[in-house]
Amino acid sequence: MPNQTPSRKRSVPERSRTNDPERTKADILAVATEEFATYGLSGARVDAIAERTQTSKRMIYYYFGGKDGLYLAVLEKAYADIRAIESALELDLLDPVEALRRVIDQTFENDDSHTDFVRLVTIENINQGKHLAEATSIREINLRIIQIIDAILERGRAKGLFRADLEPVDVHMMISAFCFFRVANRHTFGAIHRIDLSEPGRRQKHKQMIADAVIGLLQQK
Amino acid sequence: MPNQTPSRKRSVPERSRTNDPERTKADILAVATEEFATYGLSGARVDAIAERTQTSKRMIYYYFGGKDGLYLAVLEKAYADIRAIESALELDLLDPVEALRRVIDQTFENDDSHTDFVRLVTIENINQGKHLAEATSIREINLRIIQIIDAILERGRAKGLFRADLEPVDVHMMISAFCFFRVANRHTFGAIHRIDLSEPGRRQKHKQMIADAVIGLLQQK
DNA sequence: CGTTGGACGTACAGGTTCGTCCATTATGCG
DNA sequence: CGCATAATGGACGAACCTGTACGTCCAACG
């Protein structure tokens, strides 16, 4: 007597399945991004991701190989999405100070509105950047911003506006540090000092602050 | 006939057990700090901590109630240790600019040399600051630095050196953001830009940068 | 020198989580 | 139209992880 399988759940076969690999992958990625950003790499649950997806856990392993593969895909997509925004800057015609102000504004707004991205980067640092090391694509993406700042600094120096002893990477770090910290550490910093960092007034003030500080620093001496 | 325990491992009974609660707790805390800082809250393993301890897992539950309790204790101790250092600053006699430079120097060195602390704060932010909210002691600890900066700003304004429209919290955030970011994001930032943020030359340069930027900002206008 | 209570160790129960097996349906192509 | 292959679902297993039951050891003290 072979194993009968009569008790199959027999869900109403009215709706037929439609294969759509791209949609399935995108669906998984979107849900996974949220899960990883919320709970971290070790805190995220594959089952939880699968459940909130239109598809099943089997598909995660089919397309992404496993939890780590999925995490890497999420990380790459997050960086790529941010790149798309930054690359759109058109600054060649502006005077250096104004151009720099726009770059800072852009970074500020980016970090502020893409909290998932900020959290993923934070998580990757907790993980000591091990996954990022494998993703060569991510490196190229971020060099764009260095080129942009470099060009601005060059033009600024040519006009005698900026000092010459600061490298683009250091200027970028200063800007990034401030904008990133505001978002990444908003919970502890907010709780300790009892302030809401997302409140519009303070937001504006902070944006002004970092711009004034960076530009002031470049004009010193 | 009482239950014989013949198959007992029979470890050389030379060394007798000495009860030392304080030592046991400190031992657990030290190991746990490292584990949590390395793997995060969800990534840390109670078994792993117990194994690297002189004592057993039972004691973790005995003294700290569980994984969460242990994590909270680790977090509190980390903040307390940092406080002890910062409170030692003696700045009343210095002129405001020099005093501020010392505060910045202190913050820079603190973050740079206490990577465990930086990682724990990062982890707590990933966790949305939920544990920190329960630890009222931590809040008080951090208000000290605000008082210090406030006093410096007051004296600076009295002498007509500093502008009046920046709050101590905002100045503190600017300093913290830079110093914290350097350590917290050193993996991703270092990998992307292929630089070693702990290299002495760059370290010095960064310390100079943030000090010049903050002081310059306060002296603007 | 027997009793007592805090400090401690071992083993395990209960639940969770990742990853896979097997079966099934869709789709493209000859 | 039939077959090969890609895409999909559900259930399951094995490892892992937290927390606990239960018993032992030790120092202090009357």
C-alpha cells in the first residue's frame, strides 16, 4: 500500500499560480530590508521574513541561498539606492561655497530620510564590515561622493577661498559623521538628553550648524 | 546504601572551592561585556559567556536574572566607567577656548580607546534604546558633560569670544558625532575609502580638525 | 561540631530557528 | 501537444539556545 496523500489541504484551486521571478525577488528583498534594519543580522528571523512575504521561505533559499546571501543582497540594494540619488547632483556651475552647501544639504536629507540605510550600515559595522568586504560594487558607489567633493575643493582653492591641507575624504567624513550620528544614535542621545532629534526646528538648526562648521573650517587660516 | 557517585569525574580535589561573590560577578561582567560588544544583544550567546567564565551558566541567572539583565548590567557599567574619566576634568581655571579644546581632546581619546563602549551604545541604538530607557542612572551620568560644556560656553560669552545662539547639547552632539563615528563606522568607512582610521597621523589630523571646526563655529559672527 | 543558607555545578526540558526534502505547478520550446 | 526545466509550497528535521530543576559544596556560627 503506497503512501496515500489524500488529506492534502485542497485549497480552492480557483486561483492559479502565476510565476513571476522578478516580483518574487523584489518582494522578498523589500520585506528583508525592513526585518534586517529593525532587528539586525542575528536578530532577524528568516521565518518572520517569509511570513510577511507573498511567497514562501523556500523561495528565499532558492534565490538568495540563505540568510547571509539575503543580507548581502539587502545591503547592496540599499547602497545602490542611495547612489542613485547622490549621483544626480549638478554642481559644476555653482560657486564652491554654494556647491558645498548643497552637498551637505543632500547628505543631511539622505541620512534623515533613509533610516533603513543608516541602520543597515550600523549593523554592518557591528558585524565588522565582513560582508561589505565581499561586495566590491559598494565601494565604487561611494567613491562618487569623494570625486564630487574633490572637484569643489579644487575650485575653491583656485579661487583662494579654501585652505589646501584638508583631503576630500576627511571633509566627507566630517559631514557624514554629523548627519549619520543624528540618525543612528537618536535613541540613546534622545533619551539621555530628553530631546527629539527629528523635531523640525532642531533639524533646521543642525543642518545650518554642520554647514557653517565645515565651510568655516575650510576658510580658516 | 547511599547513592554512590563513582563515575564522578574525580578532578584532583586538591584545590578547594572558595566562594567569592564579588569576584564571580565581576568575572561574568567582564566576559559578558566583550561578548555583547562583539556580537550584539541577539548575537551574544549565554553559553559562550559562561564557558569563558571561571564560573558556570547557573551563576549568570543567579546574579543577573537572565540574558537581558546581564546586558543591562553591562551597559550600565560601561557608561559608569566612562563617567569616571570625564568627571575628572579640571577646567575652571583655563580660558574658554583652551578648556573646550581639552573637552574635545578628552572625548576623542575616550571614544578612541573604549571601543567596547562605542559598540555597546551602537548596539543599544539598534535595539532602539529600550533598555537604556529603564536605566535612569545612565541619564544622570551623561548630564555631567553638558554641565561642563555649558560652563565653558558661559565664560566664553562673557568674554565676548563665543556666539550665543548655540546650546550646549548641540555643541556636545557635534563633538560626539565626529569622535563616535570615527570608531563606530571605522569598518565600513575604512573599507570603502581604503584608509585605516586608527593610523596615528590621521588620528592627529582628525583631532585637530574637529577642535578647529567646533571652536571656529563658536567664534563665527 | 552539627546546622544552615548562600554560592555553585550538571544535566535537561522546552521552544526556536535555520535549512532541506519532496511533491507540485507553471512556462518555454521543439 | 508533450516534455524539460524553472518556480513554488508545505512540512519536517536537526541543531541550537535559553532558562530551570535538582543536588552539592563551603564558610560561618552557635
